[in-house]
Amino acid sequence: MQPSVPPFRVAVIGGGPAGLMAAETLARGGAQVDVYDAMASVGRKFLLAGRGGMNITHAEPYADFVTRYGAGAPPLRPLLDAFGPEAVRAWIHGLGVETFVGSSGRVFPTDMKAAPLLRAWLHRLREHGVRFHMRHRWTGWNGAALVLNTPDGEVQVTADAVVLALGGGSWARLGSDGAWIPLLQARGVDVAPLVPANCGFDVDWSAHFSERYAGEPLTTVAITSVAADGREFRKQGQFVITGGGVEGSLIYALSAALRDQIAANGHTTIHLDLLPDLSAARVLDEVTRPRGARSLTSHLQSRLGLKGVKAGLLRECLDKESYAEAELLAGAIKRLPVRLVRPRPLDEAISSAGGVKWQALDGAMLTAVPGVFVAGEMVDWEAPTGGYLLTACFASGLAAGRDVLAWLAGPHNRGA
């Protein structure tokens, strides 16, 4: 009787959603999988992101869904075709976790929590033989061996293939610190610099405005900005004034374009429509309506409901002469210029852009380092909030796992 051949051993570096999905795919394919993570437990960023409600994916029509990834949409499309929003929901249901679609189209677990989902997933991974090694920080290679720092000192491990799923550069305290970049660059891998995505921006507010309105939400506003090709785009929603700038869902939705404009020009200007539900003609009519003995501030509050932070913004961004001129004031209410001077630091961002360039990959494998595959935010794509980032991480991890299995089954590995 022929002795049994041990399974291929695959090392997965990084225990976030992409790494865990790669591990599941590999284990189901018959590989022995060892997951190494620098933190004390896996899924740290996954859990923190779910603290306010675990947004798994989005239920909008798939034709629209796949356009949300900007320049990364074309190379991501085959991955999402294989494991898109509907497949993500079916996979979660297979873990015994039900989901629902919110009013915005975002998809959540019924209990809104990430922890039960992660516990069920880890239980299934262990049932498939996946082994976990915590507080193991990958620091590079020694020949073909992976070098990892552990509480007990340095260890070296060898594997038939490696999946790197080390995240981008945001929220470094949870493990995504971008320390992998020089390690890959030293092996000839082309990497785009990591930059903030879904981030806030700095504005040079006056001390008076900052102290009075920091933390105040701007609800029901619209932003108009200019795209790289010169076309204007407009989006309505809400955001928050911070002590040094702006942040929040509406800002995050536009952050990629705003960030790139600042990179190109040193700054950018957005225009706020403080009353997007009213026409410019209606606003002008109300501003110019006789106000008798009332102050202009009282008049704007009475006729247009402009008060609080919106009224403060008008005072902050207009000079006295423009504020006193009815037509200029009415125009500013519908198109108030706010100058953004820089994005907030990468570590504060919800996610990051940049990473391993698509041209450096053969599928998910690094062309410069055969047998090493990458998944998740390490690759040069970005996604808006709303479940898009997590869905693409799942899809990327699945693709990496499948590519590893195909590579291990290839002619160069037969008889290994």
C-alpha cells in the first residue's frame, strides 16, 4: 500500500476577512492551512468596524454595485462576479447568521453584530483543520523560509505557498500598518504608496468657529465638486464639522476625488448647498423679502430655517460685504465655498488606497515572487463605505485561495 501523501501546507499571513476567506477556500481544497497574525486574536478591525452595526455588503443592483470601486473596478470585476453580494449573503446564512437589508440598501446581520459571525466562522475554520498562530508578526524571508517574531523569539516556517493578507495602512493599532511594503519592494514588487480613503479633511477654520461648532452635524446638505476631467458632480447627505475640518458619510463618499484633487493642486474647494430642497430662486426671494426691524440673522432663521452651524458657516466663509449683499448671500446659501487643505492622516482613515499594483500580479500571485499570493486591501483598489470594502475583501480572499490551489496542482508541483 502506498503511504499517504501529506497535504500541501499553505501559510496565510493576516487574519482579517481576506485572509480568513483564503484560509477557508484552501482548507476546503485539501490544504493544511496555518494562519499567522501579529495581534492577540484575528479579525480585530472586522470587529471594531462592526461595533456600530456590521455592514456586510450592499443590496443595490449588481450592475451598479460593481461600478463603486473607481479605477479598481475592471480588475475587481471577475472576483466580484465569482463572489458578489448575493454570494456573500448566502455564505453568511451558511454560518447560521441571518441578514436583512436596511433602508439605505446596506446589508446587516439581524443582530447587527460582528462577533457572533466571526465566532461561527472561526469554529468552522477549525473544523476544517485550520491552525491559528497569534502574536506572530511576519518580518520577511530567510531564503525560502518565512521569518516571524513571536513572544518566544524569532521562528522560521516553510510552506508550499503563502497568502499575504496584511491589510492596508489605516488603523495601525489593529494590525494594518503597511510594514509589508518595504519587504515586498525589496523583492521587486511594484507597490503604489498607501493613501487615506474614506477619510476626513482639514479646513482652516477660525478659532471662534472651531470652538463653537466642532462636533456639530450638518444634515440635509449637498456638496458640489469638480472631477479630474473638469466635470462637476453633486451628492447629497450629511457630515460633521470637526475642530480642524470636516468628516462623515457625505465627505467619505467623495473622499477619493477630493484627495486626488489636493494631491494634484495642493488644495481643493467644495461648494455646499445648505438648502438643497429649495431652489435658488426661492432662496433669493426669501433673502430679499422685507424684514422690517428684524436682524438678518433672525430673518434667515425665520424665512429659511438657517440657524446653528449652517448660519455659522455663512458667517465663517463669507466676508461682511458679501454677507450684507442679498444676492451674494443667497448665492452662497446655495453654493458656499469651503477650501479643503489636506486629507486627514492615513491612520485615521476608515480604509486606504494604494498597494500592490495589478500589473505586478498574475491572478493573485506576485510575478516577482512565485508561490506568494496577495489578497484584500494590500492590492491597489479602494472602496466606499456601505459594505463594498468587505465584499471585495471576501472576493479577493476567495480568488487568492483558488489561485493557490490551481498553482499547487500545476505541473511544477506534481510529485512534490
